[in-house]
Amino acid sequence: MRSFFRFSSWVLMACCWSWGSAMAADFPTKTVRLVVPFPPGGATDALARLMAEKLSDKWKQPVIVENKPGANTAIGTDVVAKSAPDGHVLGIVTGSHVTNPLLGAKLPYDTLKDLTGVMMLTRFHMGIYAHPSVPANTPAELIELAKQKPPLAYAAATTQSYLGMSLLNMMTKTSMEYVAYKGSAQAINDVLGGHIKLMIDPVLHSTLQHVQAGKLKLIGTLSTKPADLTPNTPAFGRLVSGYDFSGVFGLVARGGTPSALVRQIRNDFASVMQMPEVAERIRSIGQEAITSTPEEYNAYILDEMKKWAPVVQATGAKID
């Protein structure tokens, strides 16, 4: 009897593998929808549209970008979670994909069951910017200043930035205070005007122009290494062992999509990202290509949940 069940299980697995491989070989059989959880016009949207164009040529099927902003990216991700597990609806996600369930968001999907990681696409760096009057120029000097003259206040436009700085506070025994802003533009203007002295924002050309003009200082990246755009700017992660608040854009598919198909989609995206035009676009918007495997991305999601869960608990952070 045991031999029969083992044989039946083997046959079932073989059939599933064969079915998944057949789907991968024929993919895509219709239009592919790439869901971007942000409004049109941003850097990530532009990159998604360029990749969609190149994938359309490669797959000989239309690849269309659908912008579904709102609910801290959950509206767009839900479109993928409610799709068929056949790879024809894919979604771009950010760090909120990890933190939304930790922050008590009432999600219409299960992050781990209804979605599966295809690959990490790109990494971007967050940085601490300061008004020129701040008497600190390096991560070490800022941390020492935060200990000597608390509280230092910082502007940030996202809950993720608050969590990233909360982790830095916990690891350095400082108490830099969060001042919430509705958007980066307002935060930048207030730091430029000296109304608030520090700001957390991505390392982008648009913000670095103020650094180059001497109107802001980039104290350091909140990563384990400097950003490619600012190779001479130190990283907080090199001073504070184990600290990393770099951001990742990832690609997800519906949970239950056959693994052979997921790997095929990953390989096709990776090949497109290596095209000179796409690679240059990635660099131009201050991001760095990763092109991980599905296994690496799913492991990363779990690791990030474990990393941020105690920070959320310690801060009591919530989102609606």
C-alpha cells in the first residue's frame, strides 16, 4: 500500500512538472499585463514601460503596463493576487509588499500564499540629507551629534522610512524624531529652507542636484555600501554592523504559478534588463540591477519580514 501511494505521488508530481513545463514553453499565449502600483509618469513607471516594450518584441505578444496606485501599493498587488496562476498578470512591488502585513494593513490577499516572487529587479539606496548648517558630515558624526544633542528631527514621506530610521535609532541608541510629510517635494523644500534639518529620501539625481549646488549635504546612504551615483559617500551599514535600509523593486506572480513558468519569466526579464538601453535607464534613475532567482527573492521576503517585525512591534507603527 505504501509503495502504491509513493508511486501515485511520483506520478502526480511528474504530471505537474510536465504541465508546468508545457506552460513555460508556450508562454505567453495572450497579452501580458504588468501592474505598476504607482501613478504614471514616475521613474519606475518609465522603466516598466521600457521593459514592456522589449518583452513585447521578445515574446511576440503585447505587454501592457497598468498603473494601479493606492492603499500603499496594495491595490495594484491585489490585481496580481486575484489573477489566474498562468503568468499573464505580473506585478512590480516595493518594500511595502513586506511591511504592509506587519503594519496591520487590511489586505484583501495573503502576501505569502496568494503571491510568489519571480525576481528582485533593482535596488535603490535611501540617504540621510542635511541642511548645510548641521555640524555633521559623516555617519559617525551624525550619530555622535544625535547622542549629544537630542532630539534631532528628520523629515520622511513614507512609513518605510520611519521604520528604517527607527531601526537605526535602536541599533545606535539614538532618538532621532520622525516628522511625517505627505511627499518628498515638501520635505525637500523645508530642509532647503532650514525649517527642519534632516531628511530621508532616495539617492536620486533630482535630489543630488541640491547637494551639488551646496544647498544640501548627503551624510550617507542607509545601506551596506555607497550608491553607484555617489561612490564617495559613506554608508551607515559599514559603521553600524548589520544595518541595511536599501530598497528593492521586485516582480511577483500569482501564487501557484508553476515553478518552471516562473523561472522562464525570470530568465526573460533578466535578459531584457541586460540590454544596453534598459541597463542605462536603470542606472540613470539611480537604481542598480539585481536579477535574482525566484528562490532568492522569496527567501529575501521572508528574511525582511523577520527583520522588520520587531521594529514594527517596538514602534507600534500602523497603517490603515
